[in-house]
Amino acid sequence: MHQGIRSKFVKVALCTSVLAGSLATVGATGFAKVSEDFTAVWSRQQAEQVALTKETTAPNIDLNYELVAPDMWVWDTWPLQNRDGSLATVKGYRVAFALVAPHTYTWHERHTHARIGMFYSKNGKDWTYAGIPYDYDKALGHMQWAGTAMLDEKGKVHLFYTATTDMNANGGKAWDETNWTQRAEQRIAKTTFDIGADRDGVHLTNEGKHQIILEADGYHYETVENWNGNIIPAFRDPFFFQDPNTGKEYIIFEGQAGSNRAQLKPENIGDEEYRQTHSVPAGAEKYSGNIGIAEVLDQDVTKLKLLPPLLESVGTNHQLERPHVVVNGDNYYLYTISHTFTYASGLTGPDGVYGFVGKGGIRSDYKPLNGSGLVIGNPSDNPYQAYSWMVLPDETVISFINEPRDENGQVHYAGTFAPTLKLNVDGDKTEIVKEMQPGEITPFGANR
């Protein structure tokens, strides 16, 4: 991925349109009842408040780390969860999946050779790499990018992933790395496995058919064909979610604004007072990330209904990667990760995990946590030390060690599990309260 083009500041002519499904009545909490097609906004005004604090700055990572899979680059990671969101265990084993690529590829080449590897552990700290559990020739896409995994009530593992670029792309010729980001078509796919465990570890067998379950529509979600951004297009990172308050199930994912949503609206900038005193750089509307959602219509999670986005960041940020949801009573916490370089011109923030809280349902008038959205950011003196944080239902946060710097400023390409962090989440405020072992995944219950 490449640094977005920076543009000079000019006033943007504002359209007078409003979001479909506008707010109804606003209660004493500040949250509003919303329609079924309402999309919340992360505005420039809110993002302008992003700043590292002692509550949100991640501890510096010790460079004496160990590689969880010595011959592999390891990055985006997620645990196997039960249908209700709790941690799945198989005969005492915890299971995790992560993107992997052999060290025979360079650090920067790993993205186009990504596969999904499996790990297992008895204590959630000492992980064994079990290899890639699927047949690459059956998988979809030239590379398989991040997703989630769900263990259903029948003991079947559902692996959701991003199928990126068709195997027959480039006219059926050999894969070409040249300008690949402009051809990175992404679709959401799944397959299934039976799972078993014995003294030799965890095993996935009986691999099911790989199938596409979601594609961008070009209307709510941008396709490669109508891509108009400065950075790689996005329709990826599926997250399976069962709403504990309704029983309904969804796939949450990262998208970018389609033709119906790519315009910069007043609410994307901020309130009326803010708009009167702030200029928006030309081209800001090309930074058009959103968090998408599709309703699951069947038990096997193969039939889905694409819905309008939950949240958008048009004019604010181009990438809202790996979105996921944690529910605590009536509070719905929507988390996502993002980079410094994907902020629109005139804005900045650390590589980090950002969060929003809504009330009353998955479709909500989400407000940024901590006022700005920042929950965990890399320290300013080590801005790329970790990435791809995932907040679990017990408020622990897993990630991977990315590109930490040593005392001389030398970058180390790591690719292994980062120390797990523990959050304290209190309403719309969060704080990092503890650093745990690298890759540590503790038992956690369902969303509640």
C-alpha cells in the first residue's frame, strides 16, 4: 500500500443532501434512534481530536521477541470463536488463525503470497504452528486475506476469508506483481472443516467447498471497476457476529464508498460551526472508507443480504480495516484498525485501533470512543511497531509485531504475535491497563 496523494487546501462546495435514514429523536444519552438504513459518520471534526494520551499509547515492544513460526511471516490474527462469540476450545485446545507467508518472500512481498495458517495451544500462550489447513488449489483468489472463524453447534468450523484477485487474472498469465494494488479485486469467501484434536494437536479435515458469499455492489460499496481512490480498494476482512440481543447474525466487513455514498456531505465534515471555520483539502472525498454489514439469512452462512454501511469516514480516512463488534448489555462497541497514511489530507493519527460506541442495536448512531475514536495507538517514537489489533469480548487485544525500530532507528521486520494488551472500557472511555504475554488469548465468554 502506498502513501496517499496530498493535495493543497481549497474550500469544497458542500452538497445539501443528508444521510439516508436521518436521526429521529435524540435522548438524554446523546444517542438517537435511527432507521434501518442509517449510516453513522466518523467526521473530520471528530478525527481532528485524535491524539495519543497515556491511556491510549501502547507500551514499547521489547525487541527480544521470539518468532511463533520461525520460517514464516505471521500477521493478522484471530481466534476460533463459538457462534455466540465466546472462545472455542477443542479437547482443551485453543485455536487461532493468522495470515502467513514463507520467509522466502520479502517482508513487502508477503501480501501477495498470503495464506491462512492455523495455530493451537493448551494454555493460550505457547502456540504451535500447524500449517495451512486448506488446499490452495481449491481456495479462491490468488491470495487469501484476513477473516474470522466460527465453530458451530454441530462442531463444524466455518472459515471466512477475503479472496483477493482471481487466479485467472491478467488474462490467465502468471501472476504479475506490477501495480497489483490497482487490480486487487476482493470478495468475501468461506469454507468449512471438521475439527478434531488428540495428543498430536488439532486437526482440520473434510475441507468443504470454497464459495463466494459477498461481493461489492458498486452502490453502497465500491468495486474495482468504479474505484476512484488514491490507495488500494477494499471489500475485505469478514467478521462473523451473532447479536446477543436479537439472535440475528451478520457479516461485518471493510468497504469503501460506492456511487451512492462517495460525495462529501456536510456531516462528513462536522457541525455547522466547525464547517464555517475550517477548509477541506481538495481530493479529501477520495478517502472514503466505511464499515459494511450483511445480514445472514441461513444457518450455514451462505445466503446473505447486503445492507447499507454501519459507519462511514468519507473525507476522513480511507481504510477502516478488520472491523469487529463487542457487545456489553445495551452498548455496541464497533472497533476497526487504521493507518497514519490513510487519513485524508489535513488530518493525521497513529497506526492504531479505533472504536465507536452505540446504544440499542447494531445499527446505531455511533460516537467515537474517547472523543476522537482512538483506543490504542503506537507510540510516537515507534509508530509502526504493531498493527492489526483485535478487541476480544473480555477486552483483551491481540495484534502482531510489525516494523519496530531499535534504539538506532533501524527497522526490524518482525511478523510474529505481539504482547496482548488489556483494556478497561467504561461507557465511552477506554484505558490500557495491562500488558500480557505475546499472543496470549485468555478464555472469554460470549457477547452479553
